[in-house]
Amino acid sequence: MNNVSRRRLIGGFTVLAGVAVVAAPALAQLQAEIYIPAAPPPPRVEVVPTLPPERVEVERWQPGYWRWNGHEHVWVEGRYMARPRPRAEWMPGRWEQRPRGWVYVEGHWN
């Protein structure tokens, strides 16, 4: 392989790698929407356990929610999760009614 061919090959890989790095975050945001014909039941009342003082600043409560298992709604209990960074707050997921049915919008850290 001569030097010109090698440079073109390396240049092509560099461009391809650059496109992959730029496109990866955008693709990570994509999520298939599954439409459910029935509204979820009302959220359950949960007793939120008290955290020890040393964990209060590093963990946040993620409330429970109704998940669709393909046949019915199934309750997922709430839990404490470690914050990904200081002062991050959990934005709970929610069910939204749309023209084609109900869609669950995932929770996320803000």
C-alpha cells in the first residue's frame, strides 16, 4: 500500500470516527415510544424511608411508577439512588396521554 492510499484510508477512518462521536449522544436520546391503550392506575402511596444524615446529600428518592409489561401495568417500587453529581435532582417519569394512546416518559437527572 503506498503513502497516498494509507493517508486516504487513515483520513477516512478519522472522518468516520468523528461522525460517530458526534452522532452517539444524539442516538442515545432516541427512545422508541410504546403506546398503551389503557391509562395506568393511580400512583400508589409509598412510605419514603428516612435516610441517615450522611446519605442525605448524596442520594435522592425516585418514586415508584407503573410500568407496562406488554400485557398489564406492574408497579415498580420507589428507591433511593446515588446522585450522579452534587445537587442533581431527580425528575420523575410520567405517563402522557397522546392521540395514539398512553406513553411513558422516562425520569431523568436534572
